[in-house]
Amino acid sequence: MSRPRESAQRRDAPVLTERGGVRKAAILEAALRVIGDKGLAGLSMRAIATEAGLPLGALGYYFKTKDDLILEAFELHTRREADRVLAAFAGVENGDHADDIAEHLTAFIHHGLTEARTSLVAEYEFLIESTRRPDLARVSRAWRQALQIQVSHVASRLGSDDPETDSEIILSVIAGLEIDHLSTPLDPSTTQVIRTALRRTITRLGLRGNAARQ
């Protein structure tokens, strides 16, 4: 899947050794966990340092400001999420019918609401903040565009007569289901609601796997 372009190398960014790269990665990972647990409102350099197990002063070497750190953390998240979406759609084209396609997408949403829940919460924190910060908005738009292009390619191969519109519908339905169920327990009945909503969407769009069209 195409990935959103990373921000240009900052002129004052330090040249990192291998150890420095590991430290910077640990800081970004810690920031994502703190954002997922406490929100951007609860994010502080001290909280990140504590989560990363590093001295507070170390963060200033890698990130000039907290805003810079937030931007790079969002960029990291979008790259990872692009890979996760790609993996979710990788098996879709070989499905026989709407049930198979819906099952793949249900598994994607289920993973986001369970194993990757902290990351998903952080994602929506970033998206809300992007309404106030142009730099985050640029990352968000590039990421959304990359996702839409890739999903439209999949929709086309599934027989869509309007891949661009159908990709927008699919991504919007997935996002809506994530938001609707992010704060509620994910039990079998809820998972079935998600599966049914996806199956009805795929059916209405007339999408079918390769096996069903042969």
C-alpha cells in the first residue's frame, strides 16, 4: 500500500547513531502509549520520559518541542496503520462472496478494538487534534488519500463500477463502526452487528471475490 510521505528531515535534527535511533524510536512508542491511555490532554514530556524509562532531558535532544514529537508520532502511526489496512485487504480478493469479504474486514475492526485498542484511541486523538493543527491535518489528508487509492484498487478488482466512491464508503463504514464501538465492550453479539453491517455494505455495493466471478 502507498504510504503517506514522511515529513522532510528537519534542518536542526541530530544525526543519530544506532543507539540514538533506538532511543528515539522508544520515545515515539512511549508517546503513542501515553496518548492512547491518557489522550493528548494528558501528554507531557515528563509522562513520555517516564513511560520510555529515559531521563527527561533526553527527549529534548531528539525533539525540539512537544508538537514536533506529536507530529512524528502521528506519522509513525499512519505508516503502521497503512500496513495493517493492507494486510486486512490482502485476502479480500480471493473470497467467494460478501460473507468472506465482510469476515476479513470484521477481523480488521476486531483487532483494532481489542489488541490494537490503545493505538486506535491514539489515532482518533490525532485526528481530532488535526482539526486545530495544519501540520497534523496535512499528514491526515495524505494518509486518507493513500488509503483511498489502495482500497479503490481493491474495489475495482472486486467488480466495482465506481471504485473511488465505493472505497470512500468502505473506509467511512469502517471508521464509523470503530468509533461506535470504541467505548463499549466487544462481545460476540457486537461483533455480529459489525459483521452484518459490513456484509450488507459489501452486498449493496455489488462487490464479489475473484472466485465468485469465475
